[in-house]
Amino acid sequence: MKYLNETLLFTALMVLSHAGLAQTEEATTDTSPNRNLTGFEALNERQPLWEVGVGGGAIEVPNYPASGERNVVALALPYAIYRGDIFRVGGQGGARAVFVENNTLELDVSFSGAFAADSDDDTVREGMPELEYLFEVGPQLIYKIKEFSFDAGGNARLNAQMQTRAVLSSDFGGIDARGYVFEPTLRYQQRGVFTPDTGFTLAARMTWATEKLHDYFYQVAPEYQTDFRSAYNATGGYLGAEISASLAFPIIDNLRGFFGASMQFNGGSANEDSPLYEKDITYSLGVGFVWRGYQSEAKANW
């Protein structure tokens, strides 16, 4: 879910690191289905094995799918990226352990999260528990459908992604299971938009979720019923769809800026009749920067 980077299964990781399932050192640098075309390096450049720096920005998003209430988060933090053959942290993939990778296919277990949402007074959730931080973990399949090379310069890639993830919530005083999501995604990335070092991403995503996650967003228990908010029993099923676009561009050496926007289409959701369902269409906006302070001389194999 977009509303929803980091610890993975180290025991499985140690086993897999000796199993030879992921891409080997002999693999070329441009074959990974999850190779980011919008970062610092062009497609024909090998990425550093690790890098550290500072990233920051601001995002404005709905508090939850179909919410009329919005949440703004602005921050700047150190970041670290590690691009191992098996264990990978940072970048667009969050944190993940790669089980299988070849020229067209990647299978991994990945981990991601999202900020908590604060509800104001005089809103549909007034008097109800606040929505906590959300975390997701589960398998992801990435399939490289097609690559493009343009006569005027630049490269592009079309990927299909399938994610099935368990969703957890926490206020850091405890952890609660919130069900599962299934998200098929089509993602198009192009390097060389406007300038050779500019990257563009366009993605379309649909989301289905189990009843437990729909309960978290849309259920109104009898104790929270009011004159303006009737009790409601949520059901599982279709949650919504999203189209997003982003642009990453160089500012100076080792400094890139980005901005992005997305539209969420909530109509047809399994719980349109919930009093907590407010809008058929919502949007998100973001702007930020990434400064790479240090990078390794060693290069990643993918």
C-alpha cells in the first residue's frame, strides 16, 4: 500500500547467501529487474556496493484510503544503501532478501512501512483510536516485461510486480496483526527524460486486502457509534487503485532532487458504505532531495 523502509530473516539470509540463487559476480550490471534507472548512475554504470548520505523532503498524503483528512510529514535524515547479492537495503525496494534473480525475474522478501496518522477534532474518526505506524513484510515477484532504447538517447524499462504482504501496526508499545494485502503493479522507468541524467517513473497499482485490514480502516465498533457515525462491520476485498508519477533530476554532483504525485481511485471499494469512507478520489504530493556523501569503491553486481 502507498500508505504504508528494517530487519529481515537473517537465518534465511545466511543460508541463501551460500545457496547461489541470486545473481552472480559474472552478471552484467544492467540485467537486474529491480535496477533503478532514476538514481545517480546511468544504466551502463555500475552502482557502488554501499553509499551513505542525507535525504529529506515533504509529503502530503491522505490519512488512509478514501480519507478526507490529510497528513503532512517533513523531515531530513541520514540514509544508507547496501546493494549486496542477497541482502539489499535502501533505494526504491526498501529492505529485502533476494532469493532468485536473473535477466528477467526477481523473487524477494521485502519489508516497508508508513508513518502514523493523526486525526483532528471534528472529523469522522473523532473519538476513535489513532491509526498507528504500519509495516509490511512478504514476498515480491518482479518481472521485466520489456526494455526500450531510444534513438535520441536514453533507456526505459517496463516491469510487472506482484506483492503479497502481511500488514502490522505498532505504536512501539506493542505489535498488532492487520491482515494481508495483494498488490499487482505495472511500473515504467525511463532514463534520459529532458536531460541524460533525468529519470522518470510512472506506475499503476491495484490493491486487495483481507477483512482485518479493512476493519482497521473502515470498521466502526458499537462503542464508537455516535449521532453522526453509525456502527459498521467492514468486509474484505478490493481496496482501491493508484496511478503515480515521479521525476528525479540532478542539481549538482552527488545531489539529486525529486518530486512526485499520485492519484488514488477508491470507488468500488468493498467498504464504500462505511461512515469512515469519505472520498472516491484522493491525491498525494511529495518533493525532496538526496545528497550522497560517501560511496564505496567496490561495485554492486547488479
